[in-house]
Amino acid sequence: MANLYDIPLRTLGGEAGSLADHRGKALLIVNVASKCGLTPQYAGLERLQERYAERGFTVLGFPCNQFGGQEPGTAEEIETFCSTTYGVSFPLYAKADVNGADQQPLYAELTRFGDAQGEAGPIQWNFEKFLIAPDGTVSGRFRPRTEPEAAELVAAIEELLPR
């Protein structure tokens, strides 16, 4: 398995980066979309960001247009939508394929990990969530319909953070 911190990424603004930019933090990596029935999850993701940022946590959003064409916008349109509609303050990365032949390398690694039932494999839909421990290991996988503030996800986040 590749070290998740070593995988090159691009920010929504096109700058080079990687998860190493967040080394030592608990991360919630989410493939997001602006025109999805689950898009209101942005509000819960932002509340998690606000609630836990000072304790060493951040949400990372990866826009994806692979599910029903629900993220058709440009980087600028995505940024504007997220900031004006949901007040998103967490980092957003370049639009990425999370499945298939052009799968972003980060997602090639993440999809090797199973959910609570042990099921690994392709991303099912927008808003699938991966919890990364401060040491860079995958700590949990939560399917799209798991709300950001669901008890099991909040408990998993709190378990990774200092008291």
C-alpha cells in the first residue's frame, strides 16, 4: 500500500499539494457534488469542521462528476457554490474520478479499505467518507447515506482526537 501522504494532489485552485499538508491531523475525505440529493451534507461537514478543527481535524472535499453528472461546474463555480451556499471553510481539491480507469491515485488506495461490513471496492455514490487517523492510516469508511453528524461517525472522529 502506498503512503497516503506521498500521493500528489491538486487543490481546487490548481496548486500542487498532498495529504502531507495535513500530516498529524485526523482527516475526513469526502467525494462531493453540488447537484446531488445528498448535497445538503455539506452543512454537516462544515459543522464538523467548525467543531473539531481546533482539536486537529479537517474535512477534505474532492468534487466528482462521475455519479449522474452531479458536479458539472468549473473549479470557480464549485468554489462559489460551496462558499456562498454552505459557508464551506474546509479545503477542496481538484475535481477527480473516484472510480474507473482515470481513478485519482488517492482513491485507488482508499477503495481498498472496507466499510463497517468489511466491503471494500468502488465508491458507491457522492458523499462517501473515509476517516484518516493522524498517522495517515485509514481508520474508517462510511457510505454516502451516513450523515456527517451520525453518531457512529462522530464517535470515530472523537476517538482519533486528543481530549
